Amino acid sequence: MLALVLAGQVHAKAELFELYSNFDISHLIRTGMSWYDLLDIRQQLRRPTLAFYVDKVQYKARMNEVGIDIPEIYYSQNADRAMTECAFARALRSIEDALAGRSDYVAKPTHMSCSDDVHVVKDGWNIYPTTPWLVNAAQVAATLAKGLRTHSSLQGESWALHQVPPGVMVEERISAGGGDDTAALEFKTIVIWGRVWAAEVRTGTRIVQVLGRDGRGLLDKSLHPSLAHVEWPRVRSLAETLGAHKDCFRVDIFASPSATRKPSLGSPERAPPLKYLLNEVEFYITSSMPMFDDAARLWLEGYNSSRYVSIPNSEVSGRYADMRDPALEEELSQFARLRSGAGLSSDFLFSAPRTYGSLAPRRDAMEESQCAVGDAAADGEDCVA
């Protein structure tokens, strides 16, 4: 009998979900929270280790290390927030050099979201987001370099994103297939407690369909004809691999016959094999999708059932590996101060998003120029290439 009891205890323990400690928000959960209440918590978390997941340079470097397929990276760079004019000029030249001779690529800031300043270039034309327009390396480099002096993303983004240092990335353009006239087919897949809940499927800015866990329409169980050739189990498996040990997480996956990754000679012409590659991930999910009440219920159930155990996060690496998140008591005090500062009548959270940055330049242009001259003189910098 004792052996049976012990075996049952071991089995019960094995069923506990292992949640990375820097995703644990159990002490901030309240009864009856909506999806947007939960997102408010995510937006406000002052946990520097979470910035790892929205720093495209650092996260993709980690994915390369662990063997996750990603678009080939041609160039990436983080910048010092207080770069001098000389450093800025060098950064601009290095971006231009990375783009020289290329007519097919994606170039984007690594510290922004919502597709800010993203260039999807095919045959020298930027085909994203809508009407194609002809670009050259100097134009694209100038836009990206300007972004190095810009705060992270749009107002209302997460605190974590605003901790990511400015950066740029140039990488392989993944084919959209067919006419190949926009950004690639992408599955923005939401994983809740390690299981895919739904995926918003897009080509460029167009939403194709929202799929449920079974790979059929979330609302009506249909399947758009353009998705019939997609191996949904592979999409789901990759999303759940990267969404492991997290309460709620979004994994964006490309499914495409890449423009630079030709199908083998023996492949049937009717359905060329697809590549499944990670684009990016996000823990502050601002997508607009149906049935978010169900998503909130699943998110809360994981905490309310207490069927999880908190474990150290073994994924965080690079500059974020040695960062320390606030202790529980400190975090509770931070949220209390935020609540008080917002002057809200609610018991806990905020009625509207708070902001931590904007697209405004980091410093006044005149001040920037004067400081840069002084810095260069003090450091003995030579701005000549």
C-alpha cells in the first residue's frame, strides 16, 4: 500500500507544469481578471530578464546556439544609447556595407515592434507593408541608423521592450510563395501553459485565418484553401518547444519555400516542401483575436489550479544572463506605486496603458551635436573612415 501511495505522489509531482520563475505572476493575480487585465500586468513588469525575449539580436543568437531554424542573419548590431556623432557615422557606414550588393533581404530595427521601419526588399523593391517602392542601400541604411537614436517602439509597449538597447538586423528574406509580393506566410501562435491555443495566420498585413489548436478555424473549424499544404503539427510542435515553461507566450513562425532555399530535385511540383523558421517571440501579446475570454480563462486556470512549480530560467543568455529581477515584496510595492500614481479607482490595475517611450529623438539635435563634438575631442576620436 505504501508503495502505491508513493508511486501516486511521484506521478502527481511529475504532472506539475514547470514554470520559469521570471514568468510567474501568481502574486499579482486577482479573481475575475480579463485578458487585458493580465496583459496590463505583463506590460508593467520591471523584470529585466524578460527583455531577453524581445531583444531580437540576443534571442536569435540563442536560437542559433540551440539549433532552431531562423532566417539567415547577414548583419546585426546593438548600439550604445549615448553614441557620439562619430560612432553614429561608423554605424551608418557599417549598415551600408552590409546592404551593399544585396537586392533581396529584410532589414529592421531590433528594439521596436509593430513593424516599425521594417523593410522587406525583393529585387530592390520594398514590398512591405503595401505598395512596393524602389529603395537603395543608402536609403535603407539611413532609416535604420536613425532608429538607433530612437526610443523603443510605439507608446503603450512593455517596460521590458524599452530596456532593449537600440539595434539593427539584416537577414534573409523568406518567400511568401505564389506571387511572392509581400512578407512571408506567418503563424502568430499563442501558447498557454505549454500548449498552443490559437494562431493568427498572416501574409504581409492580411489576416488569412485564425486557427485553433487542431489547425482548423478557431470559430468554425474550416480551413482556408491556401493553408492546405501547411504541416500544422510542425508549426504547433515548434511553437510548443519555444513556449515551454511559460504561462503565456507568442511564437511567430514562417512557413515557406524560401526564396534562397530551393526544393530538392525530387520534390513533387504540386507541393514544394516548406521550411518552418522562427521569426520572433513575444510575451506581451497585443494581437487582436476572437475568443480572448477563453484565452484568459486558460491563463488563469493554470494559476488557480496551482498545478505548477516555479523553476529557474535556463534560457536567458547574453547580456541578460546576470541581470536580477526584483524580489516579490519589491514588485508588489512597485505595482502599488503604479496604481497610486495612476489615480485609479480599481482595486488593482490600470484602466489604460502606461507608456515608457516614444518615437521622439533621444536628445535635442543641437544638444546631441554639441555633446558629440565634446566627446570626440575628449576621446581623441577620428571620424574619418
